Amino acid sequence: MLGTMTADGKIPPPVSARFEDALAKLPDGYLEGYFGGRRWGVTVKRSEDGKRTWLYGEELGGTDIVSFNLYRLAGSGSMLKPCEMPSAKVIEFVLSLEPSVEKAAPRP
């Protein structure tokens, strides 16, 4: 698995740059894509001040989920807070997610 979190809860620098770059490329709102050969629905929300990014993804037609908050700290990088799952799962998901080219239909 890719990367782990340090004892203070921060993403190690080599993973952090790649992870944050991949996360920044995901648009706000809902999108669909592929991870691990399966189709996923993903929602990304960013705070107005840019200090927090929230992502929730669920496997469409399955039971797997990915959920986390990423907090940007003043002068000291970022802190990843996965929701009841290993940080490595979150990092792998963001780095490997392949958004669909076609635009996803709006969710009801």
C-alpha cells in the first residue's frame, strides 16, 4: 500500500505532494469514476477558505466506501483524517481514481 501517516497525523512529504495534487484535480461536487476495476460515485466539497477538503466515495453496486477530511494547517502542511479506515486506503484511492470522461447525471 502507498504511504502511511506519521505519529503526529500528517502525511509524509513524498506522498503529500502527489496526494494533494491528485485531490486538487478532482472537481467540486459529484463525479463518477473507476477504482480497482469498479465504478464509484464520489462527492468532493471544499471549504470557502480552502482549509478543508472533504471526500466521500462509494462503490456503485457494492458496499465499499472511502471518506476523509484533509485539513491544511497554517505553516505546517496538511493533516489527513480518514473516517474509520486506514490512511493508506484513502491515499491509494485518491491517487488511483480514474474519473469518467462522460459527465455524471445529477443525483436526486
